[in-house]
Amino acid sequence: MTSFHGGTRVPKPHIPTPPPSSEPPPARYPETLGTLLEMRASPGRGLGMFALVDIPSGTLLLAETPLITVSFYAPFAGLIDAPFLLTVSQADAYYSLSPYSGHKTRSLLVKILDRNAFEIVKGDRNGIFETGSRINHSCVPNSEFEWVTTVGRMVFWNR
């Protein structure tokens, strides 16, 4: 897939595979936090991702597995058990995401889903990501993303 930006096509970068190991693969790779990107507070908006350097177009920013996935058609059903399926650090990461404030009667769990979900399987599944969900959801974004089924990760790259 390529994206169209300013009259030029920005190809999706090569997606590296994590190094082989007896341990489970990391949730995100390559590790770009601290070299290309940093997570910091954005006044009135919670934590967000910010570039530390000028990043060339087409640079891989992140390839990440979701914290949780939920059905596109019945997202709230999948959320009922979600807190019990996450590790303590994953639950902390989920609850640190910024909630959508437009629905006063919805639970915090659902407000976080409303604000941070990405469609990962067209018309079927949504995912919430510890790092990727903090990338600006702009009408004029400076990054692209695509779910890559073969590696089970959302891939983000610079426009």
C-alpha cells in the first residue's frame, strides 16, 4: 500500500521481524522511543507522541501489537472481560490513554475505546495500542498506518 501526500506517493516501509528468542516478541519494535519519538504531555490532551528529530518521509515509526482487540460490531461485549485479560502493566497503559469526554454516561473503559481505537480488520475488529493510540488522530496527519495481518501488528510510518 502507498499513501498519497502532497503529489508524491509515500510507500509503506519494510517491516522488520523481531529477533528470534525464547521470549515472547516485544509488543512494539523497532524501539524508536528515545531516538525518533518521545511520549510527553500535551497540555489539556494527555500524553502524545512527538518527534525528537526531523524524520524523513517513509521512515518506520512503529510496529505494534494491540493491547486489546474488540469486535467492530459489538465492541462493548469485548470490553467486559478486557481488564481481566490484561497484565497489570497493560491495564495501566490502557487506563493512561485519553478518554473521549462526549458521552457523560459511558464508562471510562468505553470512553477510552471511543477515543483510541483503530480499525485493524476492515469491518470486523478494532484495536487499542499502548503507543500507537497516542499518535495524533488528525484530519491532516503527519503519519500513515496500516494493519499488517502477516505480522499481527499495526505499522506506522512518517508521511
